[in-house]
Amino acid sequence: MKRTYLYVVILALVFTVMIFSTINKFNGVREQYKTIEPNLDNYSTAEITMLAFERMKVALLSTENNNEFLIRKKIFDSKIKILENKSDNNIDFFYDNEFLILIKKIRNQSEQLSMIYSANANIADRKLKTLSFMNDMQPTLTDLQEVIYRIQISHFYATKNIIKDNSTYTKYYALLCIFLSFILIMLLWRHITKLKETLLKKNIFISAIYHELSSSIQKIQLSSEMIDIHNDVFGAARYINNIKLHSNKIFHQTREILEYSKIEIGNIQLNESTFYLKDLLHEVASSFDNTNGNAVSINCTSKNRRIRSDKQKLLSIIINLLDNANKNTKNGTIYLSLKLVDSFLYLYVKDNGCGFDIKNINTLYRPFNQGAEKETRQGLGLGLTIIKNYVKIFNGKIRARSRLNTGSTFLVRVAVEPA
């Protein structure tokens, strides 16, 4: 037990370290996230476009090379084309109407600028008109720069918030996975522990079977060897009764084992028949084994009533209740009462034996319970387990009351069909 607690403590410490490590890692990610700055690549493209526009204006005012303006104009148009491509390929700009309107406007203005510069006029007038139109274009380029900057900043903060939210969610999911892993390991540990306990109890159960059966067989063998019909008739009768007693005991124990094995594999069902309650009580009385000097008081106000139910399973419930009371009572009285009310049969069994601690009520119906306790009196410890399972398939209920050194009371209610 101490080793088990030690393993649990070590496991808890490991998972605690994992949790703190995960939190620290995510806190580190958050600190790095705070240092992220906006990516203004698209804004830089807008600045380059503005720079190309200014160089185009400088080339227009230059008197040394008239072709320089056309070259700068082509460069400016290529920058406009780059921005148009960004609006087509980049989702950040595709749905921004203001950006699309300005791009379309600046492209149209650029086409008008080409037409003005190509008009048939003297060079001075052409340059003057071109420069005037370029001055009209400049506010549009400025607006375009501001829109691009606004879009970049808004999308940067939106992306940053998404990263922040995803980081938070991921941290919680990671902690949840660690917690669930811990729960899974604890459940597996608990299952393994229960499996070990079950194997231990089954080993004790096998030992109990060997002890009970070998004890009865030895007594049968000894009694058969001691029989002397010719010289001691009365002694022979006593030994024959002893053989009969232990033969019945072996029969009941093997029947218990068979019933429990059927319960274990789920091979139990109701086999209904119609019978009188008095016939059921007659079989109960004939099956009772008075080994501890106990008297049985049977009371049934409905013994002449007929019911339709599984007679053998009802018989097994009553016999196991009486057997349980008989094992824990010496030279006392066991009370059995049956009562049919509407569609329910009530069974009442009371003894004035040693009783049990009511705090152990949760373990009362577990298999091998008797065989697993040090204070075991006798038997295989399957009787109450069989009763509990049979009551369940009857859609019934069972209740128990007990006081140490005073006695126990069992009340069973099962559904039957009055005939």
C-alpha cells in the first residue's frame, strides 16, 4: 500500500512539472508575440510608387532628355500594375472597396496622363498641361498610401489577436490533454488494482472451495469407514446421517458455483412457470440445513395463492438468505415471511446472529466477500452475490439492516405475475 502511494505521488509530481513547463513555454511564446511588428511590405510598394511618380515629374521638367519622361512613365505604370496584382492575389486587399476604387482611379488617371502627353501641341504647352494633371493625381496617390497603411495595420492587429487567441486556446488544450492523460493513467491504475484484488479474491475463493469440499469429502470418507451395521446399528445411522449432511453440503456448494459462473458470463434469464407459494415454501423447508441448532419460523399469508415466475431463482434467493442467516447464527431463531401484494412478492428474513457492521454494506454483495475476510465463518461467499443478481433480473430491490451482536434483517421485493 505504501509503495502504491509512493507511485501516485511520483506520478503527480511528474504531471505537475509537465503542467508548469507547458505554462512557461506558452508564456515565452506570448513574450515573443509582444515584440512582433507590422509587416509593411505593401506600404513600401505604395511609397515606391509615389517615388516613381516624383521621378516622372522630375523627368518632365528636365530639358536635357525628352524620352526620360516616357521611361519614368513606364516604370510608374509597372508599379501601378504591381499594386493591382496585389489586389488580385492578396486576400488582405481583395475585399477592401476603397483600395480597389483608388487603384482604378489612379490607373485611369495614368491613361489620361499618357493621352495628354501624347497630344499634338508644342512642347511647352504639353509639359505645362501634363504637370498640371500630375498635380491633380498626387492627392489620389497620397490617399492610396494612407489606405494601404490602414489596411496593413488593421490586418496586422487582427492577425495578432488570432495568434493570441490560438495561443491561449492551445495552452488550455495542452493542459486539458495533460489532465486527461493523468486521469486515464489513474483509471488504468485503479483498474489494475481492482484486477489484482479480484485475482486475489479468486485465489482465496479457490482455496475456500478446496477447504470446504475437501473437508466434507474427508468427513464422508471417515464416516463411511466408521460404519459398522452389524455391531453398532445406532452408530451406523449417525454416520449415515453425517454422510447425507455433507453430501447435501457439497451439492449446494457446487450449485452455488454453477449459478455464479452463469452470472459471470451473463447467461441468466427468467424461466417462468405457474406454481403455488405453499409448494415453494415446502421446498424451502426441506432444503434447510439445521447445522447450528437454529429454529426456522415460516409465515406466509398468501401460501394458497398461485403466481407465475421463475420458481428456481426464487427458491435460490430464499435458500441463500436462510443459509446466510444460518451461518451467522448459533442456537437462535431465523424468521422467514412471504407476502404477495398486487404484482409484488415480499420476502422477509431476520436472524438474531452476530450481524455485521452497516458501514460495510457496500461490500456486502461483492463476490468472494466471505472468503476474503478474516472473520469468515464458512461457505464460499457467493450467496449474497447470487441473491443480488437474481433480484436485479426480477426488476426487484433488496435492503439490509444489521447491528453487531444483535442480528440482521433482509427485505426483498420482486415482481411476479399473480395467476
